[in-house]
Amino acid sequence: MVHSSTPQREPNGPRCLGSTQEINELTTVRVQDPRVQNEGSWNSYVDYKIFLHTNSKAFTAKTSCVRRRYREFVWLRRQLQKNAGLVPVPELPGKSTFFVGSTDEFIEKRRQGLQQFLEKVVQNVVLLSDSRLHLFLQSQLSPDLKQLVPGRGTFTSSKQPLL
């Protein structure tokens, strides 16, 4: 086993915008534990537990666990698109109100699609640096996150929340 103080690169690892991912920096994100909220109600929805474990310097907390629903993923994707420039933002699984098959099957397919979306996002250096991604992954606050980003939303300077 060779130990080195300098980062080594994976020879055939994932590539992001022409750079290679370093072996010693790891970000794992998991979408799991779907739960139906307000079951039996006209306004029921499914939320998912998002678990993050990383040693990346890009994140302040090295582990976090939050729950998010599909529309919050939609919000995140829109925010990433605004700042990504020419970098393509991964697609989300479709929002289907009519699904042939069981509800459990639909929820699992969506969970897998959300998992793939976040895996692709955290592998991209440009998207990984977006502060709204960090709020989405590590904040317990429900995103209407738009209002939490300094200089955005309806807050005045005296009412702006501390982040």
C-alpha cells in the first residue's frame, strides 16, 4: 500500500469538465426512505430522505440528512440551470400524475431517478460549487430556499436571515 500526501487521480475515473476526480475526495449522496405525507388527503405527497457523506472541502458539514419532496428537486434544478452557464444540468425523472402499475413501483422508479440526478450533480465541479445545492442538501429549512439566498426574495437588509 502506497501512502502519499499529494492527491492521486483515478486513471479511468469520472471526468468533470476536463478535470479528474481525486481519489482522496469523496461525496456520497443517497436518496432513500420514501414516505407518503398526508396519506389519504387530496394534498398528499411523497418525500425522500437525502443522506450526504463527504470529505469534500466544498461542504461545511461532512454528513447531513434532510427530507425533500419532488417539487423541491424541481426548484433545485431550476436554480442550478440559472448559474450553470453552458454546463448541462442533469434531468429529473418525469412528473407523472398517471402511472400504469403500482404506486410503490412509481415511487421506487422516481427515487432511483432522483438518486441518479443527485449523483450526477455532485460529480460536476461547477454544480457542486452552487450555494443553493448546499442549502438543499444540508439545510433543515424547507426550501422556499429562494428567499434564503442573500440578495434574493422579499427580505430587506434588516430582515435578511442569518445563514
